[in-house]
Amino acid sequence: MKRLSLLLLFEILVSISIGFLMSKMSWIGRMGINLFRNEYKILKVWWKTALIVLSIQLLLILIQYIIKRTCKVTISKLLFFLFLLSGCIGLVYTYHDFSTVYEHRIMKERFHLGGYLFWIGWIASNLYFLVTPYQKTVQIND
């Protein structure tokens, strides 16, 4: 767990990149958000998008940290693998969605890259917890 700060730094950089990329959507996408999809206006402001993505990633890291500290090795590895599998499925679904839904296809490649980076950050945090060795806890008998 010594390299957890590197993972956090990576997630901060990825979140900033996602916020910047998603805010660079196409002009038609911006007009669609303004006229029809008001609930997605937050995606137009890069730092708000970055904060939302970072909070999701930090919540995922916190959940995995708690799992690693409290569960047995086999159960935690299984849960990390399921999180990893859900990240891979999310990445594939996002690609499918961005390539088939017309509203999403016209949002430009930078917007799409931001969506893909979200799942890459998710997968990276899962791989970190899946690969890092477990620390043996030392119990002191009185």
C-alpha cells in the first residue's frame, strides 16, 4: 500500500484529462445539451466534470481499500476481479454506445476519449489492488 499516493496522483491526472476532453465536445453536441439535455450541462465545464469523475474514482479506491483491509485474501481478490470485469464491460459498452447512438457519435472523438479514459482509470485502480501484495498483520499477545 506504499504506492497508493501514486495511484491517487494518476487518478487526479486522469480526472483532469477527462474533464478537459469531455468539455471539448462538438458544437452540435453543445447545442443538443443546451436545448434537449439540460441535465448534462455539467459536462460543458471541465473542472466540474473532473471533480465528479475524481470523486467517483476516489470512492472506488476507498471501497477497494476497505475490502483489502477487512476481507480475506480470496474474497477480496474475487471482488477486485469482479470490479475489474465490470470496468471492462463498461469500456466495451461505452465504445458500443458511442459508435451506435447518433447523439453520441456526433459529440467528437475528444469527448469519446474522455469516456474511455474514465473506464481506463477504473481498470487501473482495480489492477493496482489486485496486484499489490497483502501485508501481514502482526498481532501482539499480552
